[in-house]
Amino acid sequence: MNELLLSSQFIPLLGLLLILLSPNDEHKIARISTGSSIALGASIMALLLMWGGAGFLNYEYEWFTLYAGEDYRFPILFYLDRIGGAYLFCVWAIFSVIIKYCRVYLHREAGYKRFFMTIFGFVFGLNMVILSGSIDLLFAGWEIVGMASFLLIAFYRHRPQPVRNALRAYTVYRFCDIGLLLGAWMSHLLFHDSQHFSQLSNLFNHAAMPPAGYGALLLLSVLILIAASGKSAQFPFCFWLPRAMEGPTPSSAIFYGALSVHLGVFLLLRTTPIWTYHYFTRFIVFVIGLLTVIVASLSEKTQSNIKGQIAYASITQVGFMFMELALGLETLVLLHFLGNAFLRCYQLLVSPSIVAHLLRVEGSADTDFYIKNSARFEFLPLSIRSTLPEVLQNTLYVFSLQEGNLELLVRNVLWNPLKRIGASLNAMKFWVKLLNAVAVLGAVYLAIVTAGLSNKYLALPISVFMVLASISAFSLKRSPFGVWNAMALSSALAALGVWFLNPAASSDIAIFATGILPSWVLGLFVLGRMLKGDQFRETPFAYRALAETQPKLSLLFFVSFLGLIGFPISPAFLGEDLLLAHASSHDPWFALPITLAFVINGIAGARVFLRLCMGRPSELNVLSEDVDVEVAHSIETQSV
């Protein structure tokens, strides 16, 4: 059974590597994809059958320990229960259908190989989430799934709208990572060596002796809800999912109709003992689901495209699942998940055929062609909306068109304040910022020496500078080098702050540095090569399309970007966890600024990658012509 667990986890990764090493030939890629899909299906079915023969008992398997320190341990731990079994079966069924469907659907598509690589990467991350035995390993899979979503939304990289929507979705993903990162930190802080999913329920067996206080459990529950709401597009993050439909239809089916959109539900199912411990957190989950159902069901009525309607329908059903979870109906949620996943996948896959059929019908009609809803019985109203006064009907219609203004709300609350702070920082001269930083550090150090305090208090101003460096990178658009250096500076300050808190953590800081430093150097080298002689260096909104003109350098830059943001392909991912662990064991307040810095760095790096590597090469020529016309017009105006 252990071998089947490992094969179910790593067959998608093997398929990705085989596709990567294969030539760009559709027939060979299709054969590799089909073979890997069949092997994965056989492995998953054999695993489920063997697990069922053992009585469907919860099964845990620790493969090895990735890292172990004095108070920290990162095991590669797998866990299978009825929740994971239901999700794993759904992954096998839908992934097999998608692979067979895509072989023909993407015929002669320029990104054929890129699509299959990303799909296999997604399934690898998804299986890691489902089979993870601890929140640390779950977060690694969570990051892989998020990056695969980011790449597939921007699959049609010649058009600017998919690229913008990819950044929009990734921004929401990354912000909600705050909840999962701090949740992992709090689980280490509260539960110590008992934070494995197999041990959670045992911690809450005795109501008179909870593993933590009410306030701590409430905060941990809120962090989990932030992560779950963002991943499943629940209130107030409902707006990103319909825009994520810019990717190919099969990826929309497997991501946002069937599997990825239900990961928030999976997280709540996994952490049920934590957030169900008090009725107040249950009430919060119920309210989130209820508000989502109201907003999404109204917005669905005004969608002008099939995929947008399906997206909001899926969001609505996930909202119902949140409400069911709040009522303690876990078995019903699993059945609801399976039904909704298969239905939405089917609807999205047949949507192109429906559109083509309606176009043929419209073309063959001699008169105007309209699609109208019809009631089965004439005496029944078409909807509740038709029974309302006209003023209220129009109000609801405008509300639905604007999707409740949730995107504007999130932007004004979260992003615009950061942009304003970053713009103020970037407007300052470098020497002014340097002098201010030296003056602040000198004043703090003088106060520490005068009061006879420990040097660990220097971590306080360093944490402020760390977050400010990340915000500066987030707001900087005109200089890719400036963004890159600001991200690296923020990571260096994080390591320095942890060192002041605990000088004995030097070896763990070195692990973090072995991931950050090479990625930063590689990124500088690649940027220098890519932007050599770039005539649009001062035009921040120009997509340079370097993924087509310089594909090898773009790939290297993508790898360096993943390393610098602590993606689970470099030691920096483990290093981030180690830094948070040291923060939790010495000064827990440091976990918040370091998490904010890591999250904002990810958004800033993604923006730079999209601006440099996406777009159409001819757009640069169009932009150049527009600039020349504008300059000529200004000269003519001045002469007149």
C-alpha cells in the first residue's frame, strides 16, 4: 500500500518530466500523456481497492524526514481517509477524461506541450494536497496548484486580457496564502508535535481540556477560513473565478469547475476539529456561504457567456457546501462535491459544442433568432425577480452586472493602500532612503545599548524595512531590476531579523539563503541578457513577449522567479518554514511581517514575469509606432 501511495503521488511528476524531455511532437506527447494517465488511474484504483479491503480505516505513512532540528521536524507524511479517498477518485476520473479530450481539442495549438506539462504539474500538486499528512506538505501542494492555475489562465499569452486575469487570480491566491502560512505557524505553536491531520481529532476529544485557548483557536480558524475562501472563490473573493475562464476550456473544466475550486472545501474538511470547536466559527462559515450564494446566484443571471454562467453556478454550489459544513453535514458535502464536480466538468466540456450548435441554428434561421426562457406553466413567474417592483429589479440588475463591487472593495481595502505606500517610497531618492534606514537603526541600537536590552530588539525596525522593501517591489513597474533587487533585499532582511532573534539559527538561515541567493544572481544575469538593448525599458505596460523571442532565457527567468519566492523546488521553501518556526519559538510577532513580505514578493515577481515574457512580439512594433506618432504630434503642436 505504501508503494501505491507513492506511485499515485509521483506518476504525474514523472509524466511531466517525460513530456518536458520529449520533442515537440503532438503524437509523442499524446502517447506519453495517455500512458501516464492510465498508469495513474491504475495506481489510484489499486490503492482505493486495497484501502477498501482493509476496512476504509484511516491510513498514515511517513516516507522519510526531510529535515529535523532541535524543535522542528518536516516529515514527508502521507495520509488517506474517506475525505482523501473521495477526492482522489474524482481526480482520477476527471483527469482521465480531460487528457483524452485535450488530445483532439488542442490539435495544432502552439502551446500543446506547455499545456500538458502544466496539467500534469497541477495533478501532482493536487495529489500532494489530498494525500498530505501535515499542513506543511499540504502548503507545498497548495503552492503548486496555484502556480499551475496562474500559468493556465495566461495560456493564451498573446492576448493581454488572459495575462491580466492570471495576475488577478494569482494575487488573490497569494494573499490567501497568508492564512495558510500563518495557520501552519500557529499549528506548530499550539500543537507542537501533534499537528498531523491524523492527530487533530484526538486533540479535541476532551471538551474540558482543549489544546489551546478560545482566542488562539478563533484566530487559527479565521486564518483557515481566509485560505479556504480565497481558493474556492467565496465571499468576498467571488470575482476572480469567472475571469479565470480565459484559459482553455479543458483547464477551466478541471480547475475551476471540478477540482481546484473545491480545495477550500477540502481544507475545511481536513481541519474540521479546529474551526468547529466553537459555534461562533461555524456561524462565520455559514454566513460566508450564504453571502456567496446570494451574490453568485444574482451575478450568474447577467453573464453573457456560458463559461461565466458555469463559473458562478459552481461558486454558488460551493457556497452551499460551506453552509452544509457549518451544519456538520460532512458526508453530504462529499456527495455534493462529487456531483458538482462531475456536472460542471461536463458542462464546460460541452459548452463549445453548444455554442457551435446555436450558431448553426442562428445561421439557418430566416428570421431574428432569440433564446428565451420559458416557464413550464404560464401562471408561474419566471423568477422571484419578476415579482419585485421595477425600481428594485433595476437595482438588482445593476448589482449583478457589477458583481456586487466585490473586486473594487478588495482592491480598495488591500491593494490600493499598498500601492500608495510603495509609490511614496519609490519616489524617494536612494540615498534618502539609505540615510533614513541608517538613522532609524542607529537610534534603535543606541536606545538598546542605553537601556541594556538584548540585540534582538533590532529585529523590530528590520521587520518594518523588510515589509517596506516588499511593498516597494509591489508598486515598482518601470524597472525589472529594481523589483528584483527589492525582493532579494526583503528576503535578506527576513534572514537578518531571524538571526537577531536567535543567533543560533545560523544553519537554518543558511538553508534559506542557498535558495534565495542563487535565484537572485541567476535572475540578474537573465534580466541583463533579456533586456540588453531594450528600447521599451521605460514603458511599464508593454508586454515584451520574451517567451517567444527568447524562450530559453524566459524559462531560466521563470525558474529564478520560483526560487526567489520560495516555491517548493528550492531550499528556500524549507527555509521559509524554518524562519517561521524560529519566529514562533522566540518572538511570535515576527511571523506576521515575514509572512506579509513573502506573500507580497510573490505578487511582485509574478507581475515582472508576466510583463517580460507574455504578449505578442508584434505589439512592441505597434507600441513603437504609437510612440513615434505621439512624439511627432507633440512636435507639430509645438511648432504651430
